[in-house]
Amino acid sequence: MEDQHAQVCQIKSEKIEQMKAHYIQDAKNRLPQYFSPEKRMSTSQSSIEQLQQNGLPKEIFWKMVEYNVSAKEGLSLSKLDEISEYIDFLASEYVVYHERVKRDYVGEELAQQIQELETIFRRCFERMAAVYTRSVGKFFERNDIPNESQVMQKSIAELFLRKVHQYNEFIQMEPDYAEIQGTNEEWLLRDSYFMGDVLRLMVSKLYTQCTIMPADLYSEADLRVAATIYQSAQKWLISQKSTAVSEEQLGIELGLFAIKFQVALTKEDLSLHFKEKLATIFDSFYAYKIEDLNQRHKEAQEHLYNREQARYAPLDEEVVRYWTRTMCETLDHKGISAIFEEVIPYAFEEFKKKVQQGSKLERYQKNNEWDHFYAGSEQVNYRQSAAFTYKLRLNDWHYCLDKMNMDSNWYYLK
């Protein structure tokens, strides 16, 4: 046990020394001006030795703190699946700044600084939570899980508070966690980027942390998976409005969406109440998608100036359901390889048969998205397009597995 503790301490010191060296070299590169997280601090004609002797100014430019926390590290729609990382970042920075003002201020000045701190971080938290609940929360509510935005809001708030508590406890146990007090690097105490980076390193990387949440709230894993599912629906299916989508394509698209739910249900760290919601969400979304595309076909048929009404017709839902069900069953019995090597190519061949038979429907013409499914897909970047191609769907599958922290056996490796 002592050997193990000594090994952990050695790893910790090595990591901190690496981080110190990085920040000190960065300071040398920036002198005679040094950029802190809060503001551009002018240290005209200063050397690194003078910086060590005089330290950084104690003033905190709170507007820049808010900008950095909200803009540089703020949650965005494209990063909803990183919600737990952003909660962790915000909690750790809050603790770092709280410790800093307690060191540098007393009396009424301290009270004023604490008030600034609370105001800034409350606004940052509210913005972060709003981005998540207005997208992921509303998606769940539209799919038959009522009042879920409120549950997610409470979950994010509770997780933030528990993270703050964890970081506070850690600092009480190891007040000199950055190993700089009484050294030439003590000036880094006021560099909140450095202090925050070291704090997160100590707590998140070198120590096992498990934030236990109340049974009726979302866990970190729940929040991450919920966001990943929403992003997948938004990117590939909600924004898909074309009347040229064939039953085979839609069945495969919904099948890929379904097997994400399927693998998520195997995660042991998801809460039971969240898993129970997943089936309701998929069934509701599936029905919405069929209804949405059928409504667009109906509008096209009834359009006043449309002379080709025969090109539009309701989807054959049995065909759509067949391919979606086949995807799920194949994953269960044969694994992920059979999805990409057997089911999808088979659906592609069935689509081509209907094109060759001369179907009048718009969705079975040669300009359908299936026509480009394999050709040229290697040149399309996942982040740049939502086109229906083999490469993009394979990349998306692996991307979702990464974000949901799934086991490697779910990956498709040729």
C-alpha cells in the first residue's frame, strides 16, 4: 500500500512539474507583457525573476472572467454531449477563484469580491443549463417525457454543487495542491488558468472520483447519453425534410438511430429511470418521423401548381419498419459488422431494384441520395456534412460510441 501511495505521489509531482514548466515558459515568451485569464497585464520591462519577486497583480477583471468561462469554455449546441466536462470546469474554476479572493482580500473588499464571484458564476451556470435544457430537454418533452427540462435543470444544478463540494474538500485536504507555496513559482497562485488546470488534474486524473446523484435525477452518464441521442436525431433525422427519402433509406436511418439506443441500454452506469425513458423516446420519435415525411408528401400532392402528383405517396411503413427491425435484430445476433457488411448493402440493392423497375415515385429516381451512398463518401468529412453516405454514417457510429463511453466491442473495425 505504501509503495502504491509513493507511486501516486511521484506521478502527481511529475505532472505538476510538467504543467509548471509549460506555464513558466509561456510567461517568458509573453514578457514584457503577461496575459492572465482575467486581463492583459502589462509587466513592462519585467524579467521572469522580477515576476517571481513581485508576483501578478491581485486585481480580478471579472468581465473577462465571465467572457472566458462563458465563451472560451462555455457549452454550445455542438458540444452538448460534453455537458459533464463543462459542469466540472465551471465548478473547479469557481472554487479556484473563491480560494483566490479569500487569500487576497479582507473585510468589505472580500465581501464585494465574493458577491462579484457569485454573480458571474451564477450567470455562467444559467447560460450553460439553458443551452442544454432548451435543446435536449425540449426534445425529450416532445417525445412523450413531460416536464423533463425541469428534471434536467435540477440534475445539472445538483451535479454542479456536488462537484464544488468535491473540489472544496480536496483543497482542504491538500491546500498546496499545486506545490508552489514558498517556491519561486508562488506567483502562479494568481494565475487561475494554472491553478484550475492543476486542480482538475489532481481530482479528475490522479484520483478516482464518482459523483453519486439522487435516484430521481440524471447522472453524469445519463446527461451525456441524452445529449448524444438528441444530437444524432437533430443532425440526421429532424433536419431531413426531403420527399425523395426512400423506405429503404429511412429504415436504415431509423435503424442506425435505434441501435444507438440499443447499445446505450447495455451501459451499467446509466440510471434505471433514464433507461426506462429511452424506449418511449424512440417509439415516439419513430412515429413522428413517419408522420412528418408523410405530411410533406401530402402537401406536395395538394400543391396548387404541382402537375406530377403521382410522384408523391405515403411511405410504406411496413418496409421502413422491416429495415429498422432488421438492424436491431442483426446487432443482437450477429454484431455490428453484419450491420455494415450485410444489412445496409442489402437495403441498397433493394432500392436499386425499384429504380430499375421504373417506379414513378420521386424517392425511387436515380438522383436519390442512395445513388451517392458509396461513391465519393471517403472525401466527405463527418463534421462538414449531413449527406447520406456510408463513410459519414460509419464515422457517426464511432463518434456516438466515443461520446457514450462504450466498450470497444461495439466498434466496427475491418
